[in-house]
Amino acid sequence: MGLSVILGLCFSVSVLAQNVVTGTVTSSDDGAPLPGVSVLVKGTSKGTATDTNGEFSISASSSDVLIFSFIGYAAQEASVGSQTSINIILAPDLQELAEVVVVGYGTVKKTDLTGSVGLVDNEQLVKRGTVGAVEAMQGQVAGVDISSSNGRPGSNFNIQIRGVQSVQGGQPLYVVDGVIMPEGIGFLNPQDIERVDILKDASSAAIYGSRGAYGVVLVTTKAGSNVKQKAVISYDGFVGVRKAARLPEFMDGDTWWNWRQDSYISDAIVRGQAIPANPGYNSTGPELQRRLDEKDYTDWASLLIQDGRQSNHWVSLAGRSEKIGYTFGAGYQDEEGNVGGEKYKRYNFKTSVDHVLNEHWSAGLNFNLAFEQQDKGSPNAMLQAFRMNPVMSPYDVESGELIVSPGKDEIAGQPGKYHVDFTSSVNPLVDQKNAYQEASATYAIGNIFLQYSPVSWINVRTTLSPRFTSKIEGQYLGRDSEGRVGGQPYAQRQDNRSYSYIWDNQITATKSINDHGFTFMGLYSTNYFVDEMTFVAQNNMDVSAKSYYNIGQTGDLTKVTSRSEYSKETLMSFAARLNYAYKDKYLVTLTSRWDGASVLSEGNKWTSFPSAAIGWKISEESFMSDVNFVDNLKLRASYGFTGNKVVAPYSTMATASTGTYYDFGGTGANGLRPDGIANQDLTWERTGEVSVGLDYSILQGRVLGSVDVYNKKSKDLIIRRQMPYESGYSDVYQNIGEVVNKGVEVSLTTVNVSTGDLEWTTTLNFAKNNNEVTKLYEGTDMILESRGDGYNPDDVIQVGQPMGSYYNWVTDGVWQAGDTEAATYGQREGQGRVVDYDNNDVIDAEDKRFIGSNLPDWTGGFNSTLTYKGFDFSFSVVARQGMTYYSPFHAEFTNHEDRGRAKLDIDWYMQDNPHTDSRSSNVYPQPKNAGIYWRTYAVGYYRDASFVKIKNITLGYTIPKQLLEKTGITHLRVYGNVLNPFVFTDYDGFDPEWAGATFANGGMSSITYQFGVNLKF
Amino acid sequence: MKKILTALCLLILLTNCSDYLTEENKTDTLADQLYRTASGFENLVNASYSGLRNVYAAPFMFESGTDIAVDGRNPGPVGLSEYKTLSPGEAAVATFYQTVYQAIQVANTGIHYAELTAQTTTLPSRKGELKFLRAYYYFLLVQSFGGVSIVDDMITTAQTAFDRNTEEEVYEFIISELEEAQSLVDENPVFGRVGVRAVKHLLAKVYLTRGYLSFGEANDFVEASTLADEAIAGYDLSSISYQDLFWPGKEKNNEILFSIQFSSTSLANATSGSSQSGFYGPYHGGEGLAKGYPWRSYNLIPTSYFYDLFNQDDTRWEGSIMNVMYERYFDFYDKADKSESKISRYYPQAWEVADTAAWRAADPANRANTEIYPYEIKSTTPYVVNEWEQPDVYLDNIIPTIRKFDDPTAAAFGQGSSNRDIYLMRLAETYLIAAEAYLMRNDKATAMDRINEVKGRAERTPGALQLTDENDVTIDEILDERARELFGEYHRWFDLKRTGKLVERVNLYNKDVRDIDDAFVGTGGNLKILRPIPQPALELNTNKDFPQNPAYE
């Protein structure tokens, strides 16, 4: 039997005439020849590929059909017949990129996807004109909540996917070209990112096992393997101006002086003392009075605020020559902040080469290198600039020079007597010149792979992905800087180095048998991470010391301190995934990953993370064949487990490295005490998630999108359990506690207008997540977990409430004159009142309430793009609603205890007194008499930070091709873009997006105006 | 396919599972390995001593709400300074309770490893030192709270239930531990370490304190006086003057039996030193390092009663107070020739006020522009209140400042910048313990001898302060003498509590407390003589049969 088949084949080959067919394959795009196009004789394995000129030559018989296929283009078939020359024009398959979804260790067609995965492509990323890619992703994918932690150049962005699941916090797993990046993706130039796929549900993320619980962000940079065409050089760039915007309203000089006098008067009244004759005056000589009389006030903030610059340049070369595809790129970005000394610069270099060696073997490498330099300026100058009151002047009264302590302008010849006498804080204009903080970082990541296909349906691939990052942070505080006046300079420097490798070995098999389609992926992977740190600092350096580059060389060497640390973590994993499709209608995906981890103790090291998902393409059913307006309808459902990897190395070991300091009669006797109680049983936090989704596309793609609902329970949360005081230890980490996140996500894209020249598309997405803590440890329904915002006794995790909750007394006004009830509560006129919920005439723990949570009630995004002929106009909107924060800004600038610093322009209460006018307010109490609830328990500083931001508005124009013909330029677009032009919010601090940031970390809001060019040769 | 599988198996073998997943820790040492070595054990003992720095980081549990100190411009914990609002929620009490137990646990770990670690010649003494430290901490607890939980085991698991022992049991534990320590520690220790005299001093005080209590034993005062005399061991106070005793840089002297060490070479950073100097007196301004003056918090200022305890024969007035303040404050310490040093402020005492003009005229070059803030009675009815205790406005520098703890060599400006040791036990106090013990034994003559030794050093002219009538030796006289001698040295609240004089004297001499009706009266009419067991301690303890103290239930 076998023999006869072979003979038959030989015979058939020998009788049909073989002709040589030649031809050229070009792209319909620009008519350019396409190299590397696969030319295959249908039904055989006989084939070739086009050369650099897009030409091919193949022998075929007249009955043969040739198939021309190329990634990114729609395949074409051509019958040979009598032709000896066949020229083919391939049309790009524009949908194809979007049609494929990267799912981790592989891709699937979007139509076959069973999980919940969001995509942001290059166009969306670069359109916004942001310096970092994450900011450009804001509001683009439903359920992916992105927010900034501050307003300074080079700031960090947080990503929360489908809610918060851990007391320990968490960020998604960032994977850049297969390299796990604990640092995130801020180091990449957005121009270099091909696409970002976000695995949102547990069934998708389960392939990353113990690291998947916070979702996975898969970044694919531009790679040689995706390049189709002959060499193209492109340039993309913009320049911009960054202006400080939406500055809060501060009190003017007169109002501020009124506040100051009121505070002195209040103080005397409260203490039962005589009201001073000249309240608020505590200086000598006429200068202070002159300034008040002449209204010679200083707007300190305006002295420090400046316009910043911004630019981004990216040049790349990408091409394909037969079997080799390549991309090279280089980029430069810089941004200057709105406070002098704040700068950010980044340099990127990338190389990606892909070589198809022959029909069995291929190999390639990707390499990304980035250098980052962040100048943060003085750690105190901006803070002091906003704190300095309008009555102080930066200049010395006698000399007219900048004065070190503007609050202590000494009268010449009268030591200890001052023109103005407020504070010893350093003049920010002086501090700025004498103190600075810097950070620089290097990122080098890459991968090398070798792939072998023994038969067409099996791929075996081994990938080695090394990563090296290094970060240096330095700080120098000179003599004339805040906190060091009269002392000697201080400097510190911290070096962090991190290196890792991941070695992935995977096998992928794809096979269809009749109606059954299978894809199997098996993985064996080892991961190795090492972090090292060195810290050096010196107090009392010599006055000649000017930087942190000469620590240990000058001054008092006994004041040098140093520290070094090492931490290593290894992971060994096996994973398997099976995709099965029946009749291309019913889809099943089964996934499991087994992770073994060094950080868990013996016997607990291995954990498995299984998941299952099904899909049903309803639109493929026969009963839908008459429903013409539906293009595509698919129902997805999944259930799976992922882990949140928050056990730090060595946390199951009882160690003793807490240094203690002592001496005996001057002889050093430093010690080491136990670090705490080690919990040997620690394991990963584990999240189980049910997710159901519906993908739809109707009216020939004019309306498309998806709806997802999910319910996930995270348990074994690692919580720092407070220990009884008598144990001598404050806490121990245990796997206790549960939190549930439930939510809905909707996305909708509509093509509103599509005529020949005019096209208008909008996309809308919305996500609502409900977060609820459902369990803590026995006997406890609330724990304190400081969020470090300045007042921490209110930071609670409470059963029945969302994470990020505040718990405190509730302020509801100010005790007015004649409110006799005030005395019942031990309070008096002018003081801030809180609600006595149980009306028992005592404010006690029972009267505390849940104030709010810093998690949003809902998030959303809206994008609109309108194109008309060469013009394009688009804008994007980001919304975050329902967050409550303890606002450190308000704690600072509405502080009623303080009377020497600038204040937010608020209406305050002032009781009747012989010196100043009384004032009414039922919101802000009397200065220096705010009462215990404002003063000690900070009840007055919670703010709703909901906002809607117009993220950007762009207007572009693409120069018609015919005008460019003779220039060699194939594409030229110019555009103007405004970033963050409008913010709609009730929050009156700097920016609602970082309302929770401490003052030192936050910063001003800004608007950036950009002009840019996209150019291709 | 087979080849691929073989290759895969080889790959897996390349990385041996069990080795690959073993933790490698190059930074930290495993506690059990470290403490079994001689040097590691020594580290643990040092860490145990270091706990004292944490326990004594804030003065409020020791000095607030007493007859000799009130809050200045900046209030301390109000519950501690005014009693009325003292509740189990008072954070300062909780911090103290927690910090002391943390120090106890380090000592427990040390005592545990004393049995397991490498044998050395110093091991017995170290064990004795640890036992002393642990007993010292329990003594602080039992005086503050009454009975507490005696935890004497090393804790390695998440133990969450603790029982409350009785006050009597805690005293028995302390005494038996100190008896053992006495036989272990060195006779003549390295300066800073615990020696036999320090153990005897503490034991004397423990017996003295227990003697007052209902379960005190008949012999307690005898034990106390005997031990105090043994701790005195024939030393008198003549070796160092009061001024020198508190002169910066002279902390290592014969008078000191035990002190918390704060050498500048042993600080984590410039502000992790002693805070003692920062708490007593007015704020001077914010430019200290540049202008040469110390930082002060304006927290605890002396009462009128304290100022009135001195007369012109007592050198402890100038020895404790910076009554003449130079334009550059630290000139007082580090400038030998002060003929060019202008005096910015002068605080004449009651007996100096009349001569103020003459004082200024004596050195017009330096005193012409001196601001003078004299002792001035503000009111006498119903109590004596002077301007220094209650100025109209709490401005910088307008009231005298305690200078005993000044450190002109501090490398930083602010709380915790002092490099000076905190004296916990010194010979003058040993004499006063002896005096009190003899008085309680009704041996007033010996008691008078012991007091006069302390007065003898302080008096400007020999005999001027001496007691001559043994009937003048009373508990009040002893408390007054302790105030003059030991102001700010973290004894006062315990002294008042021990002698049963807390309510009486605080109601008489503390302006903030006496203005409040029934300041000490808590729930059920009970007096707030003990501190409350902190609410978080009760909540975190899974043993709910842990009673709160009376007055706070």
C-alpha cells in the first residue's frame, strides 16, 4: 500500500511538465517590492521566498496554484496555467495586527480568545505625546486604572487592573519582550513599543502563575521579525513647552496678616491671657510695618516657578532582506519641570534582528538599552517656596542681597534683633543653589532565541533573556540649605544593581484534525533575580565638598555611614496550555503553571495555578446566519487561579541583622538584635476569579466592543498581624485575610461617520469595581496599615469596607457663638465640631465612621478621532471618580495651628474681639483654636479627588504624497498637541490625580504644548 | 519527538531542582547561628543595653504631671500632664509599655542563648548584666502599671495570649533576678557596664519601693538601707563638684554607678543621641548650629515650686540653670576667656533681683544690652505663681532653661542631637535612697547624715545647707532634696508615686493639675495612681482575662 502511493507520486511528478515561473511581488501600499514573501505550491511543501528585490523563481506545472503569503498582508493565490511570469500586488491586512492577541508564550487569533485581554497599539501610545508609555495608556482599556503619583518630570504611574487585591499592594507583572521588569516599563520610549497586551483575568494570567494576580502587562517592542518591507528610515519627534497650571489660590498679604493676627488673638483668648497690644508683631524696627502699609508683599511661588521644555526624538531604521528582518532605533527625550533644577532625560537604543535560517531553524535577538537621568532639584526648595509667607522678602533689607533665612533678617549692628522674625527656614532661592537630588539609571535587557521546527506543526524554542539595571541616587545638602544652616555639608549616595535571567524552553504544537483544532504549549522556565545595594553618606563634610562624589574624602570621616545589601530569588516553573476548538465555534483553553520558589520554606516551595476557559462563537451558529447585522458575537467564560508574589526573600528565616548602637565609656558596642518572628508557613496570596465576557461587532464593524463581568476572591492575604505588646515584637507576617473584587467593564467603538474623505471614530470605555475586605484574622475586623500620608491612625483595613479606607470622626462644622452645647463636649466657640452619632454627649470611638476610600468608584476613558482629507483631529478624556484622600496639601496649607507660613485662601471663623473683625465660617475653624479634632485627629483634611481630565487634544496634517514625490519622503505629518489642557474637579490642591501624595513627593499640575513631526523615507 | 523530550529532560537536569531553589542570604545572619558564637552573643548583649536608649527616648512617663515640671508652650501628652484625661488610649503610655517589652524580649533572647553559646570567661557576668537589665525594665513596668505579665522566655512563634501577674509576683521576680545578678556581675566593671554596686543600688530601691506597699515585707527598709550603704561602699561625693558632674565631657566619673551611654561614636546618625537636653525649658530659636545655642522643645518647664526650693547658698541653682546667657550660648562652655562675651539674657533669682542694677554696672561692656527676666511673683493667692512658670506669652528665651544636660559639641541641631550620657544611678541618689530607707526605719539620725552628705557638696559655704535637727528629716524634705539634686533625671514621677505623695504634691504645686477638679479621680472614684494598661495591649492580647487597672475600667 505505502509503496504504491510513493510510486504513484513519482509517476505523477514525472508526467506533468515543469515550467519555471518568475515574478515580482510588490506592496499595494507604495508599490515597493516585498522581500521575504513566501511562495508555496498549494498542497505541497515545495516553496521559496522573494529576494531583496521582491523577485522569485519557482518551478511549477500548469495545474499548480501558487500561494503568496506574508505576515501583515492578505494572502493571495494564483493559478499557473500557461504563465511563466506572475506579478503579484499584496494588500496589507490592516486588521491582522489587531486580530492577533499576545497571551504570554504565544499568540492567539482575537476571534479565538477565551480570556479577557486588552490591547493598546503603537498609534494609541504615541498619539498622546507623553514622555512615558504608561501615561499614554491611561483610560484606553476598560478596567485598567492608571494614575500618576506626582507631577514631576519622570514621575511614576501606578496601574491597577480589576481592583486592589492585597494589603501589600501590588503592580501588574511587566514583561518586555519576554523579560520580566520589576521596574516597570517607564524606561522605554513610547515610539519603540509595537503593542501592549494586558492580561486582565485569571484564566489569561494563570500562565504566569504565582506572579499573575495583579494582571500582566505584555510589552512587545518593535521587532525585526515583524518587519515586512524594504528599508524605511523614519523620524518622529516633538518639542513642547510645559507650563505650571491650575495653581491653588493662596491668601494675599493682607488676608494672610489678618490670619496671623487672628491666630495670636485666639491664642491669648484660649489661654485666658491678655490679648497682646500688637498681635502678630514680634520684630524690631519699622520694616515690617512698612511692608504692611505699602503692601510690599512677595509672591514666593512665582519666584520659583518657571516654564519647562520638553522634547522627544526617535529615529529608526527597519527593513527586511529575504530571510533577515531588522530594526534599529535610537531615541532622546527630555523634560524640564516647573521648578528650577527639575529635569529628566532619557536615551534609548534598540536592536532587533530575526533570521529565518531554513525551513527548520530560525534565530534572533532583541536588545534594548536605556539611560535615564533625573534631576529632582532641592528636596526642600519647592516646599519652602509655597510655605514662605508674603510678608517675608528674599532680599536682605540692608544689603539687598539674597538672604539665607528670610524669616530672620537681622538688623545690622543689633544682634538678635530682626526686621522680620518668623522662621529660620532657608530661602528657597538660596536653598535651590545649595542642595540637590539626582537619580540616574541604566537598563539593558534583551533576549536571544533559537527555534526549531522538526515538522511544520511543531515548534521548539529556547530563549535566554538577560536583564541588567542599575540605579544611582545621590543627594547633596550644602551649608546654606534647609536644615543645615551653620553646619557642614551632607551628602549621600545609593547604588542599586539588579540582574536577572530568564531561561524559557517551550514547545508549541498546532494541529487540526477534521473539526478539531488543537494547540498545545509546554514550558519549562528558570528565573534568577539578584538585587544589590550600597549606601554611603557623610555628615559634616568639608565646606569645600560640592557633591556626593567625594564622600569619605573630606571633612569628618567619623561621620561616614554606609550599608550594603544583597538579595537573591529563584523560581523554577513548568506550564502547559491546551487550546481546543471544535468546528471553530466552541473553544476551550486549559492552562496550568507550577511554580517552585526559593523564598518559600522547605515543603511549601511548590504551588500550582490551574485555569479553564470556554468560548462560544454564537455568530457562527446556523441560527444566526439570517441575522445579517451581526458580524461577530462571542461569549467567553473562565475560572482560574493566580498568585500574588509578595513574600520577600528570607522572610521565612529567623535572622538577626537589626543593628543597634551603644558604647561602654566611649568604646563602641554596637549590636545585632533579632529581626522578628519568622513565619515558616508563608505562601503566595491566591486569587480565584470567575470572568464572563461578550465580544460583539455589528453593522460591518461600525459598532464593536465587549462587555465583561468578573468576581474574584483573593485569600491568604499576607497581613502584618500585630502581636501583643508583651511578646516584644510588633508584628508577624501571616497568610490571613480575604478581599473580594467584583466588577463590570464595557468598551464600545463606533464609526460614526465614514464617507470618502471624512471619518469619525469614537471609543468609550467604562469600568466599575467594588472592593470589599471580607476577612481579617480571628477576633479582628479592623487593622491599621499606615499609608504614610502624614496622619496614619485613620488608615484602616476594615472588614466590610474597601481597601484604602479612612476611619475617623466626621467633621460637620464649627461651633458658633452661642452654641451652648460646645461645652458639653469640652469644646468652645470657633473650634471644629465632629458628629456625636450616638448622641451620648461624648465623642468616643463609637462615633468614628468610615470616611471613604482612595479607590475609585469608577474609571473611564473616551477617545475621538476625526479625519478629513489630510487633516486629523482627536482628543482623549480620562475619568476617575469617587476617591477620597487624606490630603497632605490641605494638612499643610490649611493648618490652623500654624501662623508663620502661607495659607490657602480659605474663609475662617473668628470670634468677636477688640482688634480684628469677626469672621464667619462653618467649615474652617478659628486659627490657633481649631479644637482637638482638627489639631490632633486631622479630621479637616479629607478631600474628594474625583476628576475628569481632557488628557490631550491633537490637530495634525499629513502632506499629500504628490507634493513629496521628489523629496524621497514617503510620509510627512505635522501636528500640534496639548497635554492635560483641562481638569474638571472640586479638589483645590495641586492636582487631584496625586491628592494623596505627600508634599515632598507631589507637585504642581501642568499643561504641555507640543509641536511634532512624523517623517518616513 | 523523542530527541526533543530527551533534550528537555537534559535541560531540567542541568538545573538541579533542590539546589536551585535553596535560599542564599549574603546579608543577614541566621539568629540561631549568630548567637551561638561568642562574638554574636556579645552583639546580643550590646543590643540589650541599647534598649535603654529607646526606653528613655521621651521624658513624659517620668517627668510630666509632677510637682516640679509643667508643660510649656508645647504640650506633651495631656493625659500624663493633667491626669483627668489619662485613659487607656494614651499613646505615650502605649509606646512606653511596648518599648519596654521590646527591650525585655531582647534580654530574654540573651538569657536564652547564655545557656547555649560558646563558653567564655565573661559569660557569667554577661548573663548577670542581662538579668539586671531585664529586672530594671520590669521595675519600670511594675512601678508604672502594678502587676504586669512576666514574660521571661524567648519568643519564636506568634504567641498571642499573655496572663497578668500580680504586683507582688513581679516584685518577687525582680528581687530574685537581681539577687542572682549580684552574684554574677563584675565587682569593678568596665565603665558603662553593670557592676555589683549598680545591682545593689537598684535592689535597694526595689526593696525601698516594696516597703511602702501593702504586701511589703517587714525587713524591706532594712534591706534597702543595707544595700544602699553597700552600694555607697565608702565613697563620698567629694570627688566631683555639682557643676563638674554636669559639665559636658565629664560624664565618665566616679559618681556614676550606671548611665545610658551616648558617645558620639556610637550613634546611628547625628540625631539618634540623647534627647534629655532638649526637653526642659524654652525654645531659643531655629538657628542653633549657626549661632551656637541648643535646641529645646519648650515642653517641660520648672514650676514655681521648683524655683523656690533654692536659696543663695545652693550651687545647684547655677549648676542646673543657665541663669546668665551669653549672646553665643555655648561661650559658657567652650570659651575660657569670657571678657569679650556679651550677655544677652540674665535671669536673676529672688535673692539677686535687688542687685540687678549693680550687676549690669559691674561689666557695662557686656551687660549694657542684656535683657533681664527677673524672678517675679505673679500671684500669691491661692498659690505662689511666678512669671517664669506662667509668662503672659510663651516667647522664646524669656524663662530660664535647664542647662545640666547641654551638649555644645552636638553635631546636629534638634531633638536627639546630644552626645551626653543619661545618668540613671549616681552616688548622690544612692545616699538619698539610704536616707529614705533609714527614715522609714525611723533611724532619723542616720538619715540626716546621708542627706547632709548630698547637701554638703551643694553648699556654697560649708554648713550653710546642713540639717541639724533630725526632726527636719521628713519624706517631704527628702523629696525636696531629690528635686534640687535630680531635676530632669527621670526619677520624679516614680519618687512621688513610691512615697505616696503623688496626689498631694501635684495638686499643691502643679498649676495645670490643681486647676482641674478631681484631676486624679477616675472611674468608680478610684485615683489614677497607676498608669492604664494601654488599650491596644488589651486588644491584641487574645487572653481576654487581663484586667485593666482601677480608675480606667
